[in-house]
Amino acid sequence: MHIVTIAGASGVVGRRALHHLLACPDVARVIAVGRRTLPLQHEKLDSPVADLQSTSAITAVLPAGLGVAICCLGTTLKQAGSKDAFRSVDHDAVVAFADAALERGAQRFVLLSSLGSDARARSFYLRTKGETEEAVARLGYTQLTVLRPSFIDDQGARTENRPLERLVLPLARAVFSIIGRTTRYSPVPADVIGKALVHVAFDETTERVRIVESERIHALGAL
């Protein structure tokens, strides 16, 4: 039975991953660390509050004996308000969480990233994602799996106003329903990503660092 910690469980994908973790018979306990206590109540769930910019603060609320850590932290440049604020979430908080989970015994880390992430990318967003992946890989986890989905289909879950996304998403669904729903660039439903995150957290891969992109995410989410 596994003790799992997850960060970002209040987000669109994180909520789905948490749902599947709590339903998994091999999971004994889930520690969903965040800036606020989750409203969800479940016998397997603990929801401690910590400063996600501080490794020591996160370590203090995590139990010893962790097996797996799953990270769904992420924002957008628009939501963050600046490049520095964006990086503080998508890089600094992710690395702090990974460092803390490792200190508490986790040997496996699953990171939600983005298609096209590359530490040498021209795009600030994709470059930050790539730098985050590389920083976590350097921490020394026995096994690191990075999921890089294409555009995330929130399935109507987001409450904030995103007019461009609301315009583009239905068009993307229509286009990819014709050329293929599970291709590299087709939108990936949030629940599919959540299932895939949980699946790779407990499989038997021998790769120390594994990259899982959209086509494989679609397949894993269908299992």
C-alpha cells in the first residue's frame, strides 16, 4: 500500500488525479499539500497547508515513508501577472515540492509538464517548463516520469474567464474529431491526464527518466 503526496490537487488536472488516487485500492493515504485546505473530505485524504515556495515548510507537513510524489502545479502568464510570478509557481514551487518529497522518502516523482517543453526553447513558457524538468531530474529520484500533454481540455471545469480558450477549444474538438482525437496535438481531456498520472505512478518502468507525450497519455487514460 502506497503513501502518496500530490501538489496542485485544486487545479483542473490535479482534481482528477486526486479522484483517481483516492479510488485506487493500492493507495493507503494521500497527502494533498497546498496553499489552502481542500474542501474535499475523504478517509484517505490529508490536506495540509504550506508555503509552496519553501522546501522546509513543505517537508514539515509531509510524513516520512512517502512512496510517490505527483506534481500538477502550474499557472499561466496571464494568471500569474508577470514572468517572475509565473516562474515562482511553475519552477520554484515545483522544485521545492520535489525536494521536500524526496527528503521524506519518495523515490518516484510524476510531473505534469507541457508538450514542447525545452530548456533551450525561445518561448519563455516552454523554456521554464523545460528548466523545471531538468531541475527535478537533477534531484536524484530513482524514477521520474514527465507527462507532456498538448492543449488541456478542461471539460468545462475552469471558472475563470478565458474567452480565447472558449472560442478555440470547441473548434479544436471539431477539427480533431475528424483528423484524430488521440494525435500528438489534439486536446487531451483533463480526466484522461489525471488517469494517466496515476497509472504511471505505479507501473513497473525501469527508465530512470521517462517522457510521456500526448499520444501515449491518451492511451493510458483509456485503460
